[in-house]
Amino acid sequence: MEMTQHRRDGQRGRDGSGSRWKGSPLAVIMSQICRKRTASDRKPLGRFLSWTSDRPGIPEDGESEMKEDRGPSSGFATSAESKRDVGWGRVCVFLKRLGKKGDSRSLSLAHCDLTATDLLELATLLQFLPQVEEMDISWNELIGGSLTALTSHLQHVGEVRTLRLCSCRLNSEDVVALGEALSHIPALEVLDLSWNSGVGGGGLQGLLGNLHPSLRELHLVACRLTAADATVLGGMVAALPRLRAGRLL
């Protein structure tokens, strides 16, 4: 009986001391610390890194170095390069469809059976060919009457030195449109409009008046030139000091 009573008293003593310990201020503080540590241990590492990188005042080291290297205008440069790459890709797809290969300085589309729709698509692609120096669209008879679709975009290819439009069934309206667009290609040295019976007449006279002194060759074979065309052409020779070759018959 005495041993049983002693155990009960000891148990009450431990329980009593435990209750007093749990209610003490130190126990409350220790409990809070334990809860905070437990919560921080459970927090995913990925969310912590995301929270750190999102803070505006603490940029990540890699991001900071990239910003310093790129500079403020690099975003615009990257955008421009991306646009050029996409544009050149469109040019290559268009040429491949016609069995041709891409060349940034020479655009050769002779004997490709181009239609007016093809010519319009080509015109929209000229902006991605600023360095082209030679354009040959000869022997595409289906584009006659729609040349203005191309000439209205010649401002994008101001470096063109050779332009060939042989046997395209050009009419007087095409010739007038070409004459009006010559101001966009001041470096033009060779112009070939041969085998277009619709060139001769009033349209050609307007074109001749817009030729640049840089012109070296003018080919007008089988263009049904009139006496008036010949008169205007003769008067233009003095204004074209570099003209040294040409075929008119």
C-alpha cells in the first residue's frame, strides 16, 4: 500500500510539474519556434527560389550579367534580326516552290510561269531583299498588265543594277508604272524590255524621260518602236553619258 501510494504521488508530481511547464512563458516561446522551423522545413525549395527571383530588389546573378552585356538597345536589335530571318525564310520558301534557290544579291525568276498572284507575292517579299542587285523576271507572259504590283514595291530594292523584263507581254500601263518607279532604283545600269510588243508608243516616252545617268545598257528588241519613240530616244542619248550598248531592233 505504501509503495502504491508513493507511485501515485510521484505521478501527480510529474503531471503537476508538466502542467506548470506547459503553461510557462518559456514553453510558449519554444513552441512558436518549433512551429516556425517546421513550416520553413516544409516549404518547397522551388517556391522559395521563385519568391527570391521575383523580388524586384534582388535580381538573380545570371539575369543581372545578361542585362549588363546586352545593353538597353539589344532588345530592338534582336527583334529586327528575328524579323529578317523570318522574312528570308519566306523568300526561300517562295523560290523553292518555283524550283529556285535563294540568293540575296541575284533574283532570277526567268521561265517560271509566274502569274499575277505570284508577282504580287514577290512584291511583298522585296522588303527582305534590300541587297539584291540583279532581277530577271523575263519570259513570264502571264504577268503582263499587272507590273504595277511589283513596281509599287521597288523602293525596297534601291541597289538594283540590272532589271530584265523580256517577253512579259507588257503593255503601255506597265511601262508607265515602271517609268514612275525608276526613281527608287537610281543605280540601275542595265534595263532590258525586249520582246514586249506593247512597249512602243506613248508609254515608252514617259519611261525614257525617267532614266538615270547611271544607265549603261538599254535593250528594246522587237518592242514596236514608233517614229516618236525613236526621236525621244535620240534626244536622250546626250543625257545618258554612260550609255554604251543597246539593242533597239
